[in-house]
Amino acid sequence: MSGVTLRVGRADDGKAMHRLDVVCFESVFRFSLRAMRRFAGEAGAVVLVAERDGVLVGFVIVSVAGDEGYVVTLDVDPALRRAGVARALMERAVADVAAAGGVVVRLHVHVGNLGAVRFYEGLGFKGVGMGKGFYGDGVDAWVYERVLAGE
């Protein structure tokens, strides 16, 4: 993760986050700028940004409601994948959810995204079900969670 720093997201990060989302995901998996700003602006949301040389190269948005966190999206510049950026963002986000009293973090991952499945399993997430049509008609997702009790 050479030269990459993490910080809390700011309101003015929205456009850069959206640009990266467009680079990272096919249209069926992308958020509109409006939706991204809404998720990031929710009360209690955990929004973390990774930067290199002042340029946004990754981010995570975790919606927090009560004692549960939900990973809305995790985006990392394709040129920096497998460099520890996603891991650093997720580890910090999970720690922030736990510090806020969270007991579980959940997420959905496309059933065909085996790299993401392995990544989340490596972070201690366990498959707990399937979201049929989660991304649209015929586009299913695995449901994963990580129980934070005792962490």
C-alpha cells in the first residue's frame, strides 16, 4: 500500500467516488452520483477514502443502523488491486463499526465474482445465504456476514 493513506470521507468526495465507481463496476452494479451521496451522507455511515498523491484511489461506504453495518460498496482503482488498499479500507471500516457498538457487518457480492468472494472470506466473512435477483432480474448475490462479538 505504498504511498496510500486512509482518511474519513468528506462531502466533497462524491464526484471522485462516483468516477471511480464507473471505472470499477459494470452498469448493473454501479450507483448513481445521487445514490452514492445519499448512502455516504446517512447518519452514522462509515465512509473511508484511500488517497495516493492527493488522488482518490479507493473508498468504502458502510451504512450503520443500530448494531448492524452493511457494506454498500467497496471500490479500488484497478491499477492498485491486490496491493492491500481494499483490505486496509475494510479492516478500518469493520473496526469503526465495532467501535460504534456494531455486532455484525453484512454485504452482498455477485455470485460470479469469485475474487471478491475469496477476499471477503479472507477477512472473516461467512456466506449465510443468497439474494436472488439482488442486482436485477437473474443477477444474484451471495450474502456474507462477519460477527464482531469478541473482536
